[in-house]
Amino acid sequence: MISFIFYFLAAFAEIAGCFSFWACVRLGKTPLWIIPGTFSLLFFAWMLTKVNVDVAGRAYAIYGGIYILSSLIWLWAIEDTPPDKWDITGAAICLIGASIILFAPRS
């Protein structure tokens, strides 16, 4: 489903954008990190408009589960910290909820 691509692009763009602020404030990086972070957050918002869902609130609810999974991938790939069993369990629960919202039969 093409919407999953948009959801994952949105998630990594949001995480990267927020991480730029984190890096500036918490890791002491230069404030110039905020510039690409801002563009990344704009890209995130644009990607969410591309998903194939009829109402924004439902799109955001589905996105929540994908965002959590993407955050754990970021944790492992970028911050070199593997998720523990509780991270994985929590993400699985959230993805089940997001799947119910996404695939529920609607009239």
C-alpha cells in the first residue's frame, strides 16, 4: 500500500526534524541544525497529506503506530541503542491498534 511509504517518510522526517532540535539543545550542536530540521518538519507535514485516508484524525491515529515503530528504528540505527523487549512489545501493541483503525470495514 502506497500510504505506508508516505507514513514512513513522514515519520522519519518528523523524527529527523525533532532530533535536530534535540541535538541543538541537548547535545550542544550548533543552532544551524535547526534549519534542515525545520525543512524536515515541513516535509513531514506534507507527507501526511499524501496518505490515502479520508479524514485527518484517522490518518494521524494510524500514523501514531508507524511513528512509534520508526522511532525505535531510529533509536537503533542512528542512536546505536537497540530496542529492548518492552520497546518491541509496546510498538507491537501500537501497530495492532493502528492496523485495526486502518483496515476496519467502514461504510
